[in-house]
Amino acid sequence: MQDEIYREIAGALTKGEPVVLATVARTRGSTPRKTGAKMVVRKDGTFFGTIGGGCGEAEVWQEAMNVLADGNARIVTVDLTEPTDGDDKICGGVMDVFVERIA
């Protein structure tokens, strides 16, 4: 999957399209994906790869769209310990995801 992620980035760069790379930088407790999992988000909102799905991935996707707009890399902490807006935060862990624009 890692090779496919990098091919996706290279394809976007060849077309002159910026993308955002979201990488799980650290996990604590039980999480759907582990350190190193990656997701590429395109300007049109579509994405390739996964960092775990559900509302945690949706949080990172939203920040990725913000990073596309402002260009500022950031770390997004995804807390999967307590269900706050639905029942899909059941893993019980926390992920720190580094989100960066590549252009």
C-alpha cells in the first residue's frame, strides 16, 4: 500500500495538483491503524488510502482540506476513547496524525 500511496502523490504532482498526505505518527491504546498508515487527500475532497475509517478519519479529512487551503502542516489528535457523536469511536485509543501539503 505504501508504494501505491507514493505513486498517487507522484501522479498528482505530475499534473500540478497539490495533495495532502496524512500519516499516523503515533498511537496509544487500541487504534484501527498503526504508526505509518497513510492517506492522500485531493483538492476535490476524494482520497486514497486510509488511516482507519469512521469519524476519526473524517476529522483528519476535514483538517486535510484546511491544510490544502492554508498550506500549514499540523498534527491532528484523534481521540477514539469516548463516543461523542455516534457509536463508532469504540477502539479505545488515541492517534496523532501528521497532515502536510505536498505541492
